[in-house]
Amino acid sequence: MTRPMSQPLSPTSSQSLSQPFFRESVRKLERILGLLHDGEMSCCGITLAQCHALVEIGRTRAISLNALAALLNLDNSTTSRTVQNLVSVGLARRELDPRDRRAVVIALASEGEVLFQKVECMVTDQFEKVWSRIPNDKRNQVAESLHLLLEAMDEPKSPS
């Protein structure tokens, strides 16, 4: 039996320390974040992958393809195709790196900058709403736990 998305997932005392409860909680978080992103990006007319690239380019102002691929956790060819799509629709541009004229960096075009600001505002609003629903005395705990989770998930995978 599946649990409706609106029903809270709360542990019983025996579940709170179990890996299955942790796994289910992370899966639910993924679904919720996916739904947030789907709703946000539908009005922008770009794919979620393009939106992630647009945001990272906007935050760095100019970035190499290799650095962007690393930030997005994608291979260079996938990142290159994503960037090419952004360039093709006038949201990004490739330009010579002013520090190394042999290298190319990716930057936002003016239309891309406008969309980047729009996306940043939408995401900020969405997460401010979520943050406001967390009791004040639990916010540090949530932030610290999320940080620990991200660190654990970002650790290099050991060979099987």
C-alpha cells in the first residue's frame, strides 16, 4: 500500500533508527523535490538539466565545461550537449577565457541572465516557505542533518 504524498512520514520509535525508514525518507524527499522542480521549470520552457546548468553558470558568472560537468555530476559530453542547447536558444554563450585565451568558458547571455534571476527567485520563494514551516528551535538540527547527509552521499564510492 502506497502512502499519499500529503501524508507525513513519521517514524515510530523502532523505525527512526532503521535503514529502511531512512531510505524511504530520502526517496520521499527526492519525489517532493522533483515535484517542486517540475512545477518551477514548466513555466521557464527549459528542461530540468538545462535549468541546473543555467543556475550553475549564473552563480559562477563564467565556467569551463569541465568545471560545470563536475558541479552537475555529469560527464563532459552530456554537459556539452546541455550547454549547446542553452547556446542554441540564446540563453548562454561560449567565450574565450580572459585568463587563458586558449580556453573557452561558458557564460549567460542577457536572456539567460534574466531567466537565471527568475529561477533563483522562484526557488528562494519555494524554500523560504518550506523553511518557515520548520519550527525555529529545529532549524539548526535540520540544517546540520542535511549537511551530514550530503557529506555521506558525496563520499567516493568504494569498489564492490
